[in-house]
Amino acid sequence: MPATSDPRSTHPKLTRALERLEAADLDSPCAGPAPPRLIQGIHEFNAGEFFEQHETLELLWRATPGEIRHLYEGILQIGVGMHHLFTNRNFHGAAVKLDHGIRLLSAFPAACQGVDVDRLRRDARVAREALVALGPDRLGEFPGELTPRVHFIQEPPTTQHHVGRLTQDR
């Protein structure tokens, strides 16, 4: 398979983030609860509202100090990859953003802030492999059941009382 058929993220900011994450102690911030905006973004992601989850998680990512912010960015990038696939029919954008998100999440433990990071990484890899196997001319054949979802290890107790549109469970 030619190198151009499997685009990878080469963004310099990703490289720098991965270097910082390698040296970071993530155990303490990962042990904390998921902030309300993360829960909102995950609900949007799982509802297939990939543009909305981008907006929600980008606000959280940009406002959060420390390396934990890259957890939010990793989830956001996977959602952006799915937006490129389903909305824009952009093979390159989908493959690169999925790669970007998977690589960011690779630095995190299996569970972080209650999110099943290991499962999301695995599901995003499967989706990306299927996407690359289809190539740019067969995006319409992508199996919808391979769309990654974000799961919690244990559902947060406050999902009914969040900011914005999350006033009820989805």
C-alpha cells in the first residue's frame, strides 16, 4: 500500500504534546472526576453530533492547564475525524484526525477521569483501519457500526445536571 493511502498526523504541535505527555505524571489528574463539559462533549460525540462535540471539547481543552487537556483533545480529534468522514467525505482529514486522536490518547492510562480510554483507542484504531482499507473512493461503504463511542468505566452520577443541553440522560 503506498504511503499516501494511509495519511498520518505530522503536526508539530502533536509531536511536542506527545513529548510532554511522555514525561508527565497523569495518574493524579486521571484519578479525578470528569468535568461537566467533558461529560457534555461525550454525550454529543455519542449522539453523532461531531461538530458540537468539537465546540464543547475545544472550550474545555483550551481552558484546562496541564497535560490532562490532551485527553480532551484526543477525544475531540477522533470526533473531528468522524465529522470529516460522515459530513465532509474527506478521507485525508478523517484518517489524519483519527490518527492524531489515537496518538494523543496512547499516552493515557486505560481509564482516565472515568473514561474508558483503552476502549476508545481500540475502537478508533478499528475505525481508522477500516477507513484506510476502503480508501478515498469508497467512504460511503464505511460500516456505521464501527463508529467509535466514548464509554465511561462507571457512568458519572451527575449526568442529569449538566451545563447546556444536557438536562436529561441520552
